[in-house]
Amino acid sequence: MNNPERSAIVLGVEIDRLTMDEVLKEVHESIQSHSALSIGVVNAAKLVNMKKNKDLHRDVVSSQLVLADGMSVVWASRLLGVSLPERVPGIDLMHAMMKRGSELGYRFFLFGAQEEVSAEIERRMSELYPNAIVAGRRNGYFKAEDEESIVNDIAASNADILLVAITSPIKERFMAKWRDKLNVAVIHGVGGSFDVMAGKVERAPEWMQRFGLEWLYRLLQEPTRLGWRYARTNTLFIAYVIRDWFSRASNRN
């Protein structure tokens, strides 16, 4: 990156200034040329965690594309004077890839989630995106010693796109560690998107997504598990953005 026209620095992380259509164009070009394109996405919580976890920071920024998954990241970029054009949610990008894949015959490998969720994603893809090809799939439960075998299976599938539906920071570590051996053009870390697509987890209404309130919807669903986590990460994110704003303002003066 390091191109102010192309990227915006938010809390020390370079995020690509791309729209959804521009990302899809890059995905297609990578598939056509079979050149490596690893896609990472960040929201407020991940940016906070990247401050604390140097390995996570290294793995995320090693991606060829880093995109703003959360609306709060877009708002922060505008406050800091480095505006991102729009939010590119990982789950929406996944569906857009599948839709385009149905039109153009992309081959997908589905990696992650529980076995029944993985099977349901394959079934739903056949219904919603009938011409997208599932070249292989594998649930997200494995031991460290299984990784190389999984990588070999993915490489042998001749998939164009690998969707990695595993939690952070395991997802980012797997993508960074193995991407040169996976034999896929595009790797996209989709986190919990398979659970949403399979109907296991309900996504926030569209109006809440537009106002950056998906975290609140998730909190209302699981207040005990998520309450302290969201209170901590949201508070730290706001504090980091304010500190960054004052630092930039003082540098301008």
C-alpha cells in the first residue's frame, strides 16, 4: 500500500480505499491471472485487538487487501480526515463473490464452521448461486498437526476462492502462514458469516447495519457473553480515535 490515493491509515493500519465493485473487479482479475489476493477485513474490535496482539497485526496487514468491515471504521476515517469511500462488509463481499461466481463459474472451497453448518452452506449455495462450484469443503475443527493435510486438500481442489470461516486470530494466522501453498487465487476470511448464511445466527436489520449498530444487535442477543467484551473494545476504540485525532491536529499546527 503506502499510497494515499489508494489507502487510508486508521489507528496505524492501512485500509484500502475501495468500493465493493472495485474489490470484485480485483477478485476477478486475480482469478483470471491466478495471482494471489488475500483479503483481510477490520472492524472496531479487531483494530483494538491489533493494538494489543502484534501477531494479529502482522497477519492482517500482510494481506494484499485490508477492508473496512465495520461502519465505525468508516466514521473514524472521516473524523481523521482520511475518508474511506464505503464499508465493505466481509459477509456482503462473500455473497457478492458467490453471486458473481454463479455467473462466471468460480470454484469455491468452504473452510470453517461446524460440520452441519458447512454442509448447509453448500446446500444453500446450490439454491442461491447454482452455477458457483463448490470444489471442496471442510469444517473448522482441527488440530495443529492437521493443518498441512488440510492445506494439501485445498490445493488439490483447484479452487479459485477459499472462504475461511474461523474465528480471529486463528483465521488470520492460517491465512498468513499457508497462503503461498494453498494454490488458490483469492483467500477471504469471513469469520462467522457461514453461521449467518446457514441461519444459525441472525444478522442485524439493514437500518442497524447502516448506522453501525450491528454490535448492539449482537449484544442484545448474547448480553452475558458479549457485554464486557463490547464495553471494553468500543471504549478503547473511541479513546484511540480521539487520541489519534488530537495527534494529527497537533502535527498540523
